[in-house]
Amino acid sequence: MASNKHNLSKSLKQYFGFDKFKGDQEEIISTLLDKNDVFVLMPTGGGKSLCYQLPALLSDGLAIVISPLIALMKNQVDAIRGISANDGIAHVLNSSLNKTEINQVLSDINEGVTKLLYVAPESLTKDEYVEFFKNTNISFFAIDEAHCISEWGHDFRPEYRNIKHIIQKIGIAPIIALTATATPKVQEDIQKTLGMQEAEVFKASFNRPNLFYEVRPKVDIDKQIIRFINKRKGQSGIIYCLSRKKVEEMSQLLQLNGISAIPYHAGLDSKTRAKHQDMFLMEDADVVVATIAFGMGIDKPDVRFVIHYDFPKSLEGYYQETGRAGRDGGEGYCLAFYDYKDIEKLEKFLSGKPVSEREIGMQLLNEVVAYAETSMSRRKYLLHYFGETYDEINGEGADMDDNMRNPKKMKEVSKELKFFLEVVRDTNEKLKLKDLVNVLIGKSSVIIKSYGLTAEEFYGAGKEEGDNFWRSIGRQATINGYLEKEIESYGILKLTPKGEDYIKKPTKFEIAEDHDYSDMQEKADDLNKAGGGVLDQTLLEYLKDLRKKVAKRHKIPPFAIFQDPSLEDMALNYPTNLDELSNIFGVGEGKAKKFGKDFVTLIAKYVEDNDIEKPDDLVIRQIVNKSTNKVYIIKSTDRKMNFEDIAKAKGLSMEELLSEMESIIYQGTKLNIDYYVNEMVDEELIDEVMDFLMEDAETDSMTELLEEFGDDLDENELRLLRIKFISDVAN
């Protein structure tokens, strides 16, 4: 073995120029060269690809590498060709090749030139290839991104399930399966599916001590992201969004605010995707805004930050994506924005899936929520999820997360935990977390009634603490090993021996006090109204006085000049020119030009007189037309189209169409809707509402209008008349 070790080190230097192996690489390679199956769990940046590239170069015959992504294959083939005099040493065999190229690949394999062949699983299923490989000397099969095999993995691909059968058809050879992310459950599933339960397992630590983890509430997110990136000028970063639409919007917003950003998603053609990927690798763009289609196999070592605009659907996905930061060993900042409303959207999306897929998806989401809401060390939580223990006090990278740097206020809950565990026991360990919480707060459901639990003493006993509190207790009890989730029965909670001991002899147990994320959206709305900072009340009063004067001059009501939220935004962000004013909430270019001059003059003087430092990074340029329907609505009303037809053409409800119209007129653009209003509302009533808004109304609030005219007109009719009024008198 010693000489083998010496030879491996020599080969490593000869082929790759490295002086020594990383972690378990050497032992993994030796095991594979001894013709044994190997399972490798190694985080991103740990050097997985070397574990099959070097043995392929040292073995007789051809190593077949099964990989899910064309971009990844291409990168690796280029790298191997770079260390050999003959380009035939490594090839790709997938749908991107033409007939001539395929013949070249097969010819090089026949002549024994090719040592490494990268294939997509779909290519391997073709009968002509299976026949061809039956007559080829195969040194071993490598299955990269092996988590794609498991339905429990974050990137399940059904075609990966057939790999074992294809390999058996081709012929027996050792298998090396590799993944950067797998929970114990996924690992077991991969080994079982590939028939490699006896494989030697090598598991590197999943700890990336150079990564800093932070989770923030999703409040004023655009401003937060722009401010974050502006503090890191010139650094490379990735922003992950769940939808293609959000990727496009976000990359435009960043470009508009002077940040060099490009979009990347599966909806772009392959040429554009390749171009954008190269721009990012070659540093022609600092930030790539992407869906999860981006990143597998992207070997850019100096990504300094990864931002999750939306939380991913699983912790494996999150770990894999954050793992693209700091691969050079320098610090990587992993910032995720969390709002429980996003999770509810994902749950809704799952509701249309088959039962097994739905249950798996729900369980993965529950883990994501628990991570986002935890008060414990995020590193400990992640590593626990991957089956690894971690000392959050002395472990490497112990202070590299928000919870450890700024600990949350804790509350002692040993009595409550004991009670929760007793309820799990007394309901015969047959309920999921959701049902246990409902039992404790006294909320009935079909399952609770069917077990006759409404008659039990503990039913409703925890009503005062509320559902968030008990959910938190349940999650923390699971994380700390007092309970375990039975995955096969979709998340039913069972007591562990540790939990049984706790009931007999409770010890101190704490959870974070500020654990209620349920009102996140209300907090977000409140903050968004005020732009997330502190309103300058003195300036706000000045602006209101000025609004009155301007309104008198134009002989229109003050609210027709600018609404209150617009003035509040001005008193927060101090716009001192018309360009900045047009980015203020509800202003737009039309309003800025028509009424803005007096306002920016006043603000500029106020800023100078009071030595105010403007929050430049907070006044962000918005994409001019947030409503993609704006032009269509203006043209359609000019053509006097029926509103129902306009709404139908754009897939909007009537309420949504009116909201779009309100957005257009409040930003200073005229809409010609008299043709529709005259048809819908009696002429006398139109005049009455117009007079009321001009002479008597304090504000243009719907409450005030309904109080005055609610008996004669419904809300939509009043909204229509308000749109007509603002359009006529203010725009």
C-alpha cells in the first residue's frame, strides 16, 4: 500500500500539479482502484471530481461518468484535455453532438485513446450505445450529482432511477457515486437504488467554516439587496430567485441602479445562457441573478456572496447553493430573505402533486422553515440535518452566523417541553406536528375528532401560548433529539429514548422569545409604507403645507397632487431633483414634471439648512413601468375597449384591472375612461361624486367615498369615478 500511496502522489503531481491530496481523496482513489464500490459525500469545493478523474487516467479501459448537466460535462472535459497532449482523452456523449462528432467519440473509445466519457443518463439508455459499451473495457462507472437519484433529494431526476439497470446491461464494473449534499435518508436511498449497500462510504465534514449565514425578514428587500451589494463593489455574487419573472425583474432593477448584473434561467436560449455564464466567469459581470438552473458545476472560486431572494424548497438546495460562495477559502456571505408567505405559496404549489411527492415536498419545506426560524447556531442546525454533530462553542466557524453573533432573547420552557412530550406519548405517537399543535390550542380537525382527542384533558390546554409557540417547541424538540420524525409515515412524531428520559427527569430548556414569524407580512407592509427607515416628521409637515398651497394654486384637492404615502416617502428619502422624485412611491415621471419642482426645491433647501446626509443608497431607481400591462391599458382605453375585454385579454379580474389603472393615474398619466364610466354610472351621480371629491372630501379614501355614496354605488363603481377624477383634474 505504501508504494501505491507514493505512486498516487506522484501521479497527482504529474497530471494535476498538486503536491498533496485533500481530505479522503487518496483513500477514495485507492479503494476504487482496488475494484471496490465507493460512496463519496463531499461538500462543494472539496475536490469530488478528482476522485474519479485520477483513477480514470490510471486505469485500463474507459471510465463512464454519468452527469446531469451539459455545462458541467463541458467544463470538466476541457479541464482534462488541458492536461493531455491528446484531446481524445476525454469526451462528452450527449444530445448536443452531431453525427460526425458522435462517430469521432466512438472511434477514439475503440482505439483506447479515451479514458473518461461524460454521458447524460438519457444517452446511456439508447440501445445502440448499450450494445457498443458491452464490447468496451469499462474501468468503472462514476455517478456524479448522485442525489438526483433520490426522491428525497433536492434535485430528483426520474431518469437517474434507471441507472442501475443500464449498468447491469452493459456489464459489471465498480461504481463510485458522488454528491455534495445528502441527508442520511438520501444516502440510504442512493445506495439502495444503485445496489451498492456494501460500498465503502467516505463522508467529509459538511462544515464550511468560511461561510457566514444570515436570515433576514423579507422587508423592503430591493433596497436591502442594493445596499448590501453597493457595500461590496466589484465583488462576485449570485442572487437566487424561484421564478424566471423575478430573475428578469431583479437583474433589470440592479442594472438600473448601476450594478453590473445579468440574468440566467432555463427560459433563455442556450447561446445566451452560455454567454452570461462566461461573462460571470470572466468578471465582465459582477452579479448573476438566477434560478436554480444556474450553478451546478460552475467552478468560480471567488464568489463572495450568495443571496436567496426566495427561500429554496429544501435545505439540501440551500446548502448546495450557498456552497458556491468562498470556494477559494476566503469569506463567503450567505444572506437569505424569509417570509412565511413564500412557504405557503410553495405548499400551494405542492397541493397539485401526487400524494407521495406532496408529502416529501412538505417535509422538506418544514425543515426549511425550522432552519429559517431557529435561534440556535445555523451551522449546527445545517450539520445536524446532514447527520453531523457540531460544537457550536468551539467548532470551526462557530461565530459565523447571525444567531451566534447576535443571540436572540431566550425563554425557559422546560415545563412546556415536558408537557409537549407527554402529549406525544398520550396520543400514542400517531400525530404530526401540525395536529399536535392543533390539539394543544384546541383547534379541531377530522384527524383529531377521529381519534376522539377533543375529550382529552390536554385538548386546548396550551391555548394561551398560541400555535407559533408550540410549533417552535415541537421543532426544537426534534432538533435536540427528544422526538424523531418518522419519514416513512410522512412526518409523524415519535418519542426517542432521550425524550422518554426527559419526561422522567426534565432539565433546563430554552427557545427564542421572538419566534413569531406569522405577522411578517404586516410588519413588512408597515415598514414598506414608511420605506423601512425613520420618517422626518418636521419635513413631512412642511411638505403637507406646501401640498395645500400647490393644490390651491391649481384649484384641486391636496390628495390629487400627491397622496400621503408619497409625502412620507419623500420625508424618508429626501429627493432633491425631479429624477429622484420620480422614483418616490406613487409619483412617476408625469406627476414629478407637473407638480414636483416646488417639492424638490423645498427638500433641497431643508437638506442644506439642516446638514442632512441623504441616504443615497436608499433612493433606488425603480423599473419605470412596473405594470407590464400599462401600455396595453392606455391603448385599449384610447380605442374605447370594454373593460371586461381588457381584463380578459390580460388574465386579470376586474379588481386587478382597476388596481393597475389606479397605479397608472396616480403616477401622473391620463386615462380616457369617460366612455365606460358614462355607460356604467348615472350622469347625476357622476357629477355628485366629482363635486364631492373637488369640494368636500378630506382625502380620496374609499372609506370616505363609501360612507357618502355606498347606498347608491358599489366599491368598483366608486373606484372608477375616483380614477376619472384624478385623471381629469390632476394629470
